[in-house]
Amino acid sequence: MISTVRVKVPGKVNLYLAVGRREEDGYHQLATIFQAVDVYEDVTAERHDSLALTMTGRGAHLPVDESNLAIRAARLLAAEAGIAPAARLRIHKRVPVAGGMAGGSADAAGTLLALDRLWGLRLEAAELQRLGAALGADVPFTLMGGTAMGTGRGDVLTPMIARGSFTWLLLTQSEGLSTPAVFGAWDRSGVETPPPAVSRTFARALAEGDTGFVARNARNDLARVALALHPGARAAMEACALLGLPAIVSGSGPTVAAFVPEDEDVDALLAYFEASGVAESCLVARGPVPGAHVIDES
Ligand code: C5P
């Protein structure tokens, strides 16, 4: 019988994020390209007689009650399997909280995968994806990883061919942004919303490994409103512009991902941004990387 399962789950950046109309359920139609990056949540599940959660790292201050997506994931999976949600979960968080990098979704994805193994359920990947989508729009992608196009709410995924590797400098902020608040500001900004689609030229550059073109032409419809709401993220974007580095707001922000071309000295850039004071922390991240996976079970 398995008594401990350890799972690693990546955070993500959005290389492309086109927003369409708001549906009756409050969700917006999206055409997005996710890329999983090597900033990981560690999720450990152990046998226990009830459901318990502890969080460390960047998540040390987060509530571990029913508002935590990992708790909701555990309850959903148990209900689906018709068993009691009994396990001790430990999450070591590295993905910024409320940063636009799907950290909460990654915790839910890791919980689904770890408990699927701990409880011996062995659900199909498609089944875990379906449960993930019920928890949040980004959960299916953090399960899948790599580079993928997301349509619908961002939860209908098509893997994409993406050659080459991207190096990002992630500029995080101490104050996060609420995703519903950013979408709300987007709605109030009153822009025309044609059906969202990924540009063909962009998808081709991704397939051909033209990482520079992809970074320079990255699109995020939410960037304008996210930056208007967050002076810190604005300062980070301005610092990137000053250096001539292509930069994107990740998802609903406020994390800014600066693209580091191959001929740039990443350590020098890291030192520069750490000294500049425009970010709470600077992380070097590479993508794409695989989605949620088991690293140890005993
Ligand atoms: O699914 P998730 O809980 O991550 O979404 C958080 C919020 O972000 C939603 O309640 C909604 O306000 C907004 N959202 C949206 N359209 C999407 C995804 C998220 O409006 N496609």
C-alpha cells in the first residue's frame, strides 16, 4: 500500500492571451497559449485519518480552510471516488501567490494527482482534467504542462509544437492582483471583443523555434488593465523597456516575465533587477517543462 506520494507541478506564463466576450456564467471566452515554467509547487500526500493541509514557502500565510483550492480538490476527488477525503497534504509553494502564474491551480492539480495515487484510484488523465476544470480554468493546463493553446475558458487544451527553450526573468510583486478584479476592469474598459483567436504567424514562430519573435510579439489583452491597477508591475515593465528586453504580464498579473535572449548574461540581468527595486523578487525560469508529475511514491 502506498503511504506517501510526492508530486511536482509547474507554474505558467501566458505567451498569448486574447479575451473575447463574457458569457452568462461570468467567464470570458479566451484564446491563450500557456507555457509551463520550472518554478514548481511540491505537493506531498500521506495517509492520515482526516483531511489536513499545511503550506510552506510562499504559501505559509495562506488559509488552509475550505477556501484553499487544494482542500476543494481533495474533497472533489474523494466525492468522485465515493470515499472519505482522508490524507495529510503538505504544499511547498514557490509560485507567486495571486501573481498570474496559476499557483493556486497548480496546488489543486498536484493534489488531484497525488491523491489519485495515494488512494489507488488511477483515474485516466482525461478524467483528472475534467475534475481539474471544475476547480478552475487553469487547473487542466498545470496538469498537462508543456506549451498548449487554451480555448473556451482557457480549459479546452490543444498541445502546441514549440521548439526551443525560453529563459524568463520573473519579476514578482508583494501585492497580488485578483483575477476576477482584473477581468472586471477589462469589462468596464468597454473594448470591442471579437471572437478571440491565436495569430497564425505567432503559432508558426513558436513551432519554428523563433523564440525572439514570440517574445517580441507576445500579446496579453489583460496587460493594460492589470498595469493600470498595479504601479509596481508598471515600474517593472518600464524597467524592461529601458533595457530593451521584451516583457509580458503573465495572465492577469502582476508578475512580469522578461524574455532573456540567448546572448544576454542572465546573471547580470538578475543582479540588475534585484538591485533596481522594481520587484519583490526576481526568479530565473525556463520553459516549456512537463506538467504535474509524480517524483516519488513509497
Ligand atoms: O477559474 P478560476 O477560478 O481560475 O477563475 C477566476 C476568475 O477569473 C473567474 O471567477 C472569473 O471572474 C475570471 N475568469 C474569467 N474568464 C476566464 C477565466 C477566469 O472571467 N476564462
